[in-house]
Amino acid sequence: MNSYIFDDKVNNEFLVNRTVFTDREVLARERAEIFSKCWLFIGHESEVPEKGDYKRKKVGGRNLILVRSHDNEIRALYNTCPHRGALIARENEGNSRVFRCFYHAWSFKNDGCLVGMPGNDAYPEDFNNDGSKNMKAVNRFESYQGFLFVNFDDNAISLNEYLAGAKEYLDLIADQSESGMEVLGGVQEYSVRANWKLLTENSADLYHGLPTHKTYFDIKQEQDPDLKKVGLFGYGKDLGNGHGVVEYRAPWGRPIAQWTPIWDENLKKDMERMKERLIEKFGEERASRIADWNRNIVIFPNLVINDIMAITARTFYPTSPGYLESYGYSLAPKDENMVHRLARNNNFLEFLGPGGFATPDDNEALELCQEAYNNNLEVQWNDVSRGMKRDAEDIEGTDELQMRSFWREFDRRIQESMRKGASKV
Amino acid sequence: MKVENITKEDITEFLYKEAYILDDWNLKEWASLFTDDGTYKIPPLGRPNADPKEAIFFVHDDRERLQHRAERLLKKEAHVEYPHSTTVRNYHNIMVENLGSEIITVRCNFTTYRTKREVIDTFVGYNVYNIIPINSELWIKNKKVVLKHDSLRPHGKISLIL
């Protein structure tokens, strides 16, 4: 096979070979060439506000500890003992000055430095002078607007360069608060019995919005008597390096200053004030973009940030071609008043998350795709051509442009690995 | 049914009735078990007493939304539950407090099995109910479902009413 995509810009046809969703060799190449070389989201700085705060994280298949060390630096440590390998932190989160491996009782400061073990007279005097017995930290650890990323490739380009056009969209989130954004409690850990790339596609796909989520929009229509026709209007954009976005108007309330009739009049007044403040700070155009427009952002390969009826960041990783593990975060302004916060959270869970009125239907759609890929030998290609025939200025939100930017980058990376013959199968 | 005459057996029967109503997909009837100010909640894993302002619940339904939830799941366009999954709900270790008072508190463990497309998912945890007797009938004022899972894997969703 030469390529996993068929990209015909003359006849406006774009196809993806379905083996990318089922093949174990593809997964092995993804682990080596994508999850070991791209910048991967590990969490948000607000998750570890105090020195000693830590959280266990699984990123790119690795067991990590995100910790704010005694020197106030945030680090990502590999959660494995340099002695004989046991997982060191066993609680999911906490605050600690030291990490202690229970197996042989080696202890480490919360920056990973070895501070003691029983019977150290059995080791040479220069033991660990080179630091090799400290807990290892991920070398490449960088942040943008409070979003923290790791990269397991020491030679990777900087996060700043990697994020390319996606930075503008993280800025639009940061501008929603004067005191910064924070992750709320209860990160949702769930799974889908489907290939991880199906979730990337689905997360910035307006085309499925109305058919898949009809029951949700029926409820919105019932709640808002002025809502005559439900639509999602906007455009998609390639943000470089495989990242993409759809930006659009939608018939739901946004806790950042777009009121909806399920909220009371006080909240309406609050939101008018918020909007005024945004206009004062950013001018009419950017204020409207922040308040009235929605954004589904894909940061290659596995981070989705949806700035919609609430803000969710979701990251996921494949444990097999047909199974992904997902982490869903909710972000909100730190200084948000509590009435407002409750409205936001209700907005979130009505649509999003494993108990929402929409996310479970997405889950089902993905699982049905995966199940039907049993027919891959005879039915080989997915069509991702929608809107390809349109000129750039006529692109619509329900087109599949942002997916094509993902697939082109995906294919480029996998092809490069095949040319080198490199495989860690 | 007078408040002072309600027995633990009455409460147990009522809970079993709720479980069968859900297993039989009579979801509108389920919603009608709730008082006008009834609530149905599923807090985040490991945080049964979380504050809904500080943490994201899986479900945080007031009476209106639990009605929406019930009606939505009966629609053909609630794709995740179409065709309907098959479920078995077992309630056990039922403990009843405050018999004889206006609000009866019940805690019980549950095991709920969901089968769809030849896959069985199991949900375990406990429910906390506030039940009130009005006009010789029992009503649910609050139902809180506390899941005892480390994550929602491999289920991936709570598409059912638990």
C-alpha cells in the first residue's frame, strides 16, 4: 500500500482507507511515529496549584505523575521506580513532599531526586552522582495558556511552533476570564469501543450534529419558543500541522455571555454586563467572536477542545485498534460566580459526557463504524470529500475540510515511518 | 397509606417496582414516580458528596430534565438505546431510615447489567433515596446514584437510567 489516503484535488475526492481503523501494524506505527513524537496534552496548570500537588496521568500510553515540585516548577515524572520498576504513586492525586516506592522503600523528593533507601551502605559512595537513580522526568514539557503538554521526542520542535494556528483558538478561551481558567473536579474517564481517530473526526464534525443529536436539539427547540429552525452555521479551517477547527453559531446558550431562555433574567443581565466588558477589552468584533461563536478545535493528534455550551478538553489513547480510553475535562473561569457556574455545569452535562443527551449517541455512532469495518476487505474506503469542491471563502461548517487536514498530517507521518522502514511492531 | 403505618416491606416493594419499571422500559412511568420537585443525580466517581458547582456530575437532573431524559430515551433517535438494550436491575442490602417521618431515607446497593450487541456491561454502586408518602402513595423526592467504579471503562457511557 502506498498511502492510506486518496487525495484527488482535481476531481474533489478525498478517501481514507479503512484499514487505518483496524490494523495492528498501523497502531504500532502510530505509537512510534505519532504518540512518541507529537506534543500530547497532559493536563492544565490549575490542576496542581500548590507546591507538592500531584495527579497521576496516563499520556501516550505512559504512566506519568504531573507534580508541582518544591521549587514551584511543574514537572511530568515517569511513575516508575528507577530501582526495579514498580509504580511509585498509587493514589490518583494528592499533595506530598516525597514519593516513596513501597517495594523496597526508596524515597524521592517531589522533583524526583532520590533522597534515601534502606541499607545504603551496600552501594558505592558515588551512587547516583550522575542522577540516574532519580525518578526520570519527561525532558520536553511545555505549556501554552495554562495547557500543559509533553513530548517523548527530545528533538521535537517547540510546542509554540507545533501549535501553529491553534494558538489563536486557545487565546480565545484564555480571553474568557480575567483571572485565568481552571479545570473543575471530576475529570470524566471513559472509553469507546472504537478506533481513536474516529473520535478525533467526530469531535469537529458539524455534519453529524443534527442527525445524530436530533433529540438534544428537539429539547432546545422546546425550551426556546423563538427558535424556529435549528442550524449550525460557520466554517472550518486548517490550522497547520494537522490541527483544525470549526467555528460556528449554534442554538444553545454559552456561559460566556450568550443567554438562552432556560436561564433566568438575572443571568441575562449578568451576561449583558459580561458582554459589555468583553467589548470594552477586545472591541466589538472579537467580543462577539468570544461570546457568540462556538469552536470545536482539534490539536493533532488526540486533543479536542470544544468551546461550545461549556468548555471541554478531551484527550484519548488507543489500547488496541478498536478501543480507546478517553479523559474529559471541564474548564471554567476561576472567578465565575456560583449561580453562573451552576448554569454552566448544567449546560455541560446536558449535552456532554457519558451521562449527557448527546455524547452517548456519538459513542454509539463510533462503535457502529468500528463494528462495520469487519467488511474492510470488500468495502475499503471512507469518503471525506464534503465541501472539497467549494472555494476557500465558501467553506461551510458542515464541510469536512478540518478532517482532511488531520488525515493529510496522519498520512504524512505514517508514510515517513514506512519509508524509513522504522517500525516498533 | 398513613405515614406511621409504612413498613420496610412497603419501601422495598416500591424500590423493586421502580427497578422493574426501568427494566421494562416504562420510562415515562418511572418519571411519574418523582415528586414535582424531584431530582435524579449521579455524582462524579469517587466523589459522592461533590458540589455540582465545583465538579462535573454525570447526571444532575431537576424534575424537568429527568422528564426529558425519560422521553428522549424512548425516541428512535436516541441512537445509543435504539434498539433498546436489555437490562437487569438488582437492588440489595436495603437499609431504611426514618420510618414514620415525612421523609424516608433509603440506601441500597445495586447491580445493573446492560446487554447490547452481545456485550454485557455491569454497573455497581449504591442508591440513596429520599422517599415521601403523599396521598397514600410513595414518591421519590431525590435519587442519587453513587457508582463504585474506578472509571467508566469499558462501559464508556451511562446511557441508561440507573
